[in-house]
Amino acid sequence: MQQSLAKLRTQLKIDPISKHGELALLLVHLFKRLHDLSGWDFNWIQYFLKTKNRVTSGVPKEQIETVRGLILVLNFVEAIRS
């Protein structure tokens, strides 16, 4: 995932069908849901990302560095948003 994120930073275009594109879309989706959930409170979002979460068993900021962790955190945010 680290390599994928580094590659995203150097590319000007991302094909949404590619693996990198799918990861980018998941990351964008996560941040959009966090903004919706928090009412666009950036301090809350930073707190959420940096604080150990008992449900996901980790720190979301660290977890989203892997595909598995990104999906885990996204699923959690989707569940509490419902």
C-alpha cells in the first residue's frame, strides 16, 4: 500500500479501473464518509484517525496504510454512519 500511495502521488491521472484507482476511490470514499459523519469537523476527523479504536483494534491512520485496514476502517465508518 505504501508503494501504491507513493505511485499515486507521482501520477497526474488515475484510472479508476486500475488497482491504484480502486484504492484511491476507497480512500476518497472513507474521507467523504468521515466528513459526512462529523459535520465537516476537521478536529474530530483528526482525533478519530489518530486515536486507537477498540472496534477496529488499531489506530485508523495506521490501519488505512494497508488495503485490509482501509476496508476495515471504511466498513466501521459505514456501520456507525447508518
